[in-house]
Amino acid sequence: MSSVAIKPALIRASRQTYSRFARTALLAGLAGSGAVAAYLYSKNRNNYNNSSNNNNGKKLTTLMAGVAGPNIAKVPSGKGLKDYQEIYNDIAGKIEENLDYDGGAGFYGQLVRLSWHASGTYDKNTKTGGSFYGSMIYDPESSDGANAGLAAGRDFLYEFAVKYPWISRGDLWTLGGVVAVQESGGPKVPWRPGRVDSFDKRDIPPPGNLPDASEDGKYVRNLFKRMGFGDRETVALIGAHCLGKCHTHNSGYEGPWGPSFNMFTNDFFVRLLQGWHVRKWDGPKQYEDDESNSFMMLPTDIALKEESYFLKYVKLYAADQDLFFKDFSKAYAALLELGVEYPRGSKPFLFKTIDEQES
């Protein structure tokens, strides 16, 4: 079977339709431009930061870089669901205008991976990292090999930072991921705003906190444990590999995980349980499917079926897409909020998809 993207007209269909066409990126790279987004964010940081972080009309001195203490969410004054739904709609519209990007993969996998990597630097032991400060624009985080290609996602979203100067980088990047999941047919993802930009490099998490796709199951377990996740949440989160592709010029790996790389389904798990062999090529160790040699799995993906503590959840999600959606939504929402402290009683937003608003 060749790797062919689902036509745009099929993307905006029901979940049942998704399941009929295919049951299908996080650890590996997608195509992207250079340091354009970092340059633009830095160049415009005075205009952008003065409005986005003056959430209540005053300078947030308690959240200035280098100050110890919890990262308390601060929602811009007067902004609510309606305002963030407007940004959601703009992002969704731009995604739909660029469905041919990356050979038909679109920006779904790119934006999910951006949100994931902006959040996945969190260390529960040191209380550092996460999406709160929007620190990926700085070295060494921006040049971390695990983030190769993500400038494309930051560039893609930058126009909305200009149009809506009150939204922080962390909020914009994580919201972009929510849009990508929901608009590609995935579950509703509860989301809360309130991240605040920092322009101090002391707020950059140390390198090495993001996943290394060449490792084994023990490594994967420990990596997610560092963030505060158990085995079930780990498997659910990795299921987002149903979206996007890998590229040699970013990660060294190459190819999609399945044929429906622009649709959020449980296909990743269904395929993972099938036959795989090590690919014979000049690149790093990766696997290709026995049936067609068209799709790939990373060593960390294959580790999910090699370890019993992961395999049981792989089987659950392969058999039940609704269960996968439910667990993914909960784990992904938690991932995006790592390192962010919300006031008691703070309620998440649930955004309507473009289809829901048009029906």
C-alpha cells in the first residue's frame, strides 16, 4: 500500500468515517524553516510582550524571569472563551488553506508536535520546564536536536501572535496543538490559558529532557515518569504518532506511521500490533511494515509492544478508538498544563470545531 494522504474533503467527516478509511508526530522531526520565528519574536518582543503579559493592565512582576515561585497562570484581562475561539478558528482556517503541506500531511502533526515539545521539557522533580514561559525561541532549547524542524510550526502561528498581541507564546503553541487534534477528527481537548512569556534565558529548561527516539522501553517509561505520567498515559500520548511524518533532514528518520497521516485515529496502535522488521538503509535504526514496506515505526514505538506494561494498553487502544480518544484527551490536556498553576476554580475551555460551528 502506498502512503497517500486522505483528500481534504474526507478530513471533515464523522469519526465513524475516519474509522472506515483508516485506524492510524512527536518524537521525530517535520519540515521547517530556520530561525525566522525566533528572530521575529525577539525583534517584536517589546510590542508583543507588553500587551500579552500585561494581562491585567499591570506589569506582572511576580512572573518576571528569574523569580522563584510557582508559575501562576494569568489570563489577559477581559479575555474569555469567545476570544480564544476566534484564535482557534483562525488557526483552523489557515490549516485548511495548507492541506497540501508536507505531501498532504498538512500542519496537523507539526502543530501537535510543537505543543508537545513546548510542554514535554517539564521535570516534576525540579519543577522546571513546560510551556509556561514559551522558551523554545531561545538556545539551547530552540537548537535541541529533538526540536529540529519546529521553527515551521512557530512560523505558521506567528501571524496570530501579531494579530492577537495579548496571547502568550505558550498559550498560542498549546492552543495550536488543540486545534490540530480536534480539526483532524480527534477528541475534544480541555484547554486553559494563562501562560506568560519570559525573555530571560534563565527560564530555559536544560537540554536533554525531550524524547530520544532511538531508546528502549525502560527509557520511555522513565522519561514519562519524570513528567509525572504513568504507563497508560504514556501509551496514549505516543498514539499521536498517527499524525504527520518523519524527515531525514530533521530527525534522521523517514516516513509516515500510516496512510492517514492527516487524520487523528487509533491506526497507530492497530498497525503497531502487525508485523515489522528493521529497515535496511543508511539511516538510523527504524522499522518498516512487513506488508508493504511503506510505513515506519521508531525504536521507541516498537518498545510499546515489547514491554508488557505498555503492550496491554496498546491492545486496548487498538480495539477501542473511543477509549483511546478519551484517555488521550485527558493525558494531552495534562501534558499541556505541566508546570502551570491555575487558580482554584479555574475551568477549562472546550472549543467548537469549524464543522460544529457551521452545522
